[in-house]
Amino acid sequence: MKGSHFLWISTAHALVFTCILGFLHVFKFIKWHPLNWTKTFQIFPLAHVSIKWMLTYLIVFLIINIVMGLLLLVKKMPAIATSIVVGFATWLLLEWAIYSDLSRIGWHSVPILTVIIFICRALAETIVYYDRTVYDDVRK
């Protein structure tokens, strides 16, 4: 996958995921605040909220690039299977990072799990599309 396509895809998915995080927080679908990591790790704890959201966007952007790299390695496998496995693993890592244990996982975690699997599915399908359609012409 070309670097420019890789960047545009990850930028768009990171923006969508960050907006959905804000939506889930505003309407109380998640019990934790997406910006609490700045207080926990003492990274700009007194900065304006918009700066914290921008930093959250950059972290999400980096995580999505890592997930895209993983999905590029297994692009020949069915996209649904890989997106569910990678999405579930990403969700477990996120829940563990938030709560420091996995005992607090419950029904309140379903919205964020759904969003993460949805984003992973979109990433996997985009990678398969680019591999089969866009770059298939170059290989012929």
C-alpha cells in the first residue's frame, strides 16, 4: 500500500474514531472519560480540552497505524475473521489500560467494543480493496 493512501486512510479512521469517542462520552455510553489518560500520565494536565483531544487523536492515529500494519500482514485471510480478532484484542488492551484489570468488564463495555470492531472491519476491508482492485492493475 502506498504511503499516501496509508496516511489518508489512517487519518480518516482516527478522526472518525475520536469523534465517536466524544459521542460515546457525551451520551454516557462509556463510564470513563476519553481524556483521563492526560491526568493519569501527567501529560499536559492543565492544558485546554481541545489540546487534549488533539493529543488523543494523535494517539488513536498511531494505534490505527499499528493495527493497519497488523492487518496488512494478514490481508489474504478473510477480513471478517481478522477484524474480529484484532478488534477484540485491541478492545481487551484498551479495557486493561483503563481499569488495570479485566474484572470490571461488563455490559457497559459493549458500545466501545462495537465501535472498535467496526473500525477494524472498515480498515480490513479497505486494505483488501486496495490489494485486490487498486494495486492489482500494477501487478498485471
